[in-house]
Amino acid sequence: MKDGVNGVALGVFIFFFLAVTVLGFLAARWRKAENEHSLDEWGLGGRSFGTWITWFLLGGDLYTAYTFVAVPAAVYAAGASGFFAVPYTILMYPLIFTFLPRLWSVSHRHGYVTTSDFVRGRFGSKGLSLAVAVTGILATMPYIALQLVGIQAVLDVMGVGGGEDTNWFVKDLPLLIAFGVLAAYTYSSGLRAPALIAFVKDTLIYIVIAVAIIYIPIKLGGFDDVFAKAGEALGQANPATGKPRGAVTPPEAGQWTYATLALGSALALFMYPHSITATLSSRSREVIRRNTTILPLYSLMLGLLALLGFMAIAAGVKVSNGQLAIPQLFEDMFPDWFTGVAFAAIGIGALVPAAIMSIAAANLFTRNIYKDFIKPDATPAQETKVSKLVSLLVKVGALVFVLTMDKTVAINFQLLGGIWIMQTFPSLVGGLFTRWFHRWALLAGWAVGMIYGTAAAYGVASPTQKHFGGSSKEIPGIGEIGYIGLTAFVLNVLVTVVLTVVLKAVKAPEGIDETKPDDYTADSGDPDVQVELPPATAGSAH
């Protein structure tokens, strides 16, 4: 690690940071809305984005600074098991091709802004809608915090902020400035800001990975040497466990964990509110269908990104916190000016998703808590104002989380977030294809999944902590170690199906479905667009 501040890298980093800040504020004038006082405009960019803007926005949304730091960090720490992120994104795209166009169509017809809007309209249940909204907000908060952790990792490696003994304000001032800029342009420009900045972010990331995957192996003697050194290092015993640190290829004993984690993550990713917000911002059903076919280009990038973990091992990178491994690799291997470019890619890679996540969480609160339970007669202008304020509060909460708690706590809560958000899958995806599930059964299944998932994760220990030490545990009845979120999801579905049969047998009231079959295939040019129909007049159950 280089001593002091890397001035050249810092200068390049600041240049790009200032450039995207200007873009963030200019975004308010980009595709300027006729009526800025509506969530459609502020929170969904006017639902006007075409194929390429949506592609960059979704890519910027899903491939975050934490992805850039954590995926290769997992490979650095444990070897091939960290590659689970690659197959899960491959599994994910065929899955979302089946349901995202349907969600876009019904949301377009009825003016839905959030997944909870759809769940409320489909099942006639504010309680189920509230459960989905609360889950989305809880799962998103630590995700935003981890974006700030990504920025902080870059700042630490650059030597900005001083050492551990430095006054806390001076140490955290760069992060506070980054947060303030993010909060300001998100409040001003809404979803248009991250949509515009995503172009810069993804371009930088592709350049950095392309250079890294060629330049670093050349400096290290080629990929043969990289894998040989990585295999030797991973085969050494971990002092804490007495077992090998990891392996270059997945061991047979970990295959159930690897497979269930990949499948569970694929089911969970597009349940996150920010994924849906980016989806609903597109202008047509066809834009969504096209994006599900071209987004796998990011999976190629992700596979190359994961290889950086092996390179960090081969380069002899030694860090106390694995999240610093890749920033440190860049500083050790690249010229200072290109280190600044790489750090800017990570830093901007945090700003884009953090902005979208805060907007998505704010929309959930505004539409499905504030309007449904606090002020049912809220005007579009009032909704927009509340959403802007809540987006600020969400970011403040994430900042406090990062500044006051150990970083492992943020990571543990993000793992919990993945387990929690998967429990909304039956209500959302199930509801897009069938009305058979009973609303009370869905709520009970959600509760069982949430309780089991949280309790099981609490009971997982690691060499460094008693609770929330991981996201895998023995699967009841099978005896193999698997992803807790997927086990909780299976329990959720079983409870939902059994209770639906019982509740239908006793003729429990099912609620009013305000959607119609042709809503799920409608496109932007179709007539009869409905917006905010009251449940009593929106159609009958079917």
C-alpha cells in the first residue's frame, strides 16, 4: 500500500465525480416534464426511456459499486464459490423475460408506480400491499449503505481522510460530501439523474475491466501463473478453521450451497424495488423484452470481474478487510492516472444505484404507506413532495448506518435483505399469472418465510461472529447445506398453497381484482389506458 494520499488518482477521481455531479443537476432539464409534480415524472422519469437508456439504467442499477468490490472480494477470500454471481445472472434473464413485460403492461394500464400498487390492485388487500412495501424498504436500506461502503473503500485506499486516529469528521468528510451531492441531485432531478449518469458509469466500468483483464495478467506473468499462484494460496490452511481457505474449482461438498445460492439470488434480484423502478421507467413493453435479451452482456462483464479476485491473490495483495482487495489491486498494478479512472468507475458505480434505490424506497413509502394509510386524498404534487423528502431520509439512514456500525453489520443486513425480498415473489410473480392464490394465504406465507429466514440466519455462526455469520444452513429434511432464502421461499409457497385451498373451501372473502386479462399484454400504443381506478369500479374478480 502506498503511503499518504495518491494525489494523481485523487485528481482524476475528483474530475469524474464533478463531471457526473454536473450531469446529475442538468438531468432535471433533460426530457423536461410538462408536469414535474407527479411520481410518474420524478420517480419514473416520465415512463419515457427507450431501449438503450433502459439498458444502461438497469445495468447501473444491478451492477453496483458493491458488485464491483464484493464479487471479486468473495473470490479473493474463498475462491471459486465467489463465482455464484455469474450463473445466477444467467438464470435470471430467462426468468424475467416471462414476467417483467406483464408487470410493465398492467402497471402502464393502471398507473402503478410500485410492486405494492400492483399487489393491492390484484388481490384487493392493503395489508398484503403493506407487507410487500415494508419488505422492500427494509431490504433496500442496507443495499444503499453498501454503496457508501464501496465509496469508502476507494477513499481508504487513496489515503483520503487520514488514519484511524484522525478526527471522525475529517476522516468521514469526503464521504459526507459525496452523500450531500448524491442527495441534492436526486432530490432535484429524480430518476433522470441516475439514468443520465449511468452512461458514464457503465462506459468507465467496461473500459476498466477490459484493461484490467489484459494488463494485469501480463504484469503477473499470464493467466497460467495467476491460477497457479491463486490455487497454491487458496490451498493453505485458514488459521481460524484449520481447513483450506478455498479452491480454484468448486469442491463437491459445497455444490448444494453454490446451486441454491445461485437459484435463490436469481429469484430475488428483480423483487428489489430499484429493479422494478428502472423497469417501469421504460416507454413500452417491447423495450423490456429487448432488454432481457441484451442485459446478459453484463454477465460477461461480471465473469471477467470475478477473475480479479484470483489476480489479487496472485499479486500478493494483503488487506485486513477483503472489500479493499480490488481497490488495492488497482493501486498496486495500474499507473496512478488509470488508478483514478478505476476508482471513479467504482465511486460512480455507487452513486447510480444508490440514487435509484432511494427513489424506489421513497415511492414505496409514499404510495403504499403514506397514501394508503395516512393521507388517502393526497394529490400528485403532495405525493411527489413526500417522496422527495423520504428519499433524503433513506439516504441519511444509510449514511448513519455506515458511519456508526461495523461494515460487517451492513453486509449481514444486506444478506438478510436478499432472504426477505424473496418472500414477495409469490405475491408479485404469482399474481402476474394467476388469481388463484388467496390474499390471506399469501400474507401468511410471507410471514412464515420472513420469520424462518430471519431466525435461521440469526443462528448461523462464523469464526468471527456468533450471529448472522452467513446465509447458508442445513436444509430441513435433506441434510445438505443450502441457501436459507430458498428454503424460506419453499416454506412460503407451501403455506400459501395449503392455506389457499383451505380458505377457498370455507369461502373466505377474496377481495376485488381491479385488473383484466388483457391488461397483462397491453402496450403503450393500446387504447383504454386506466390510471388510478378506484377498486369499487375497476372490474370484478376472476
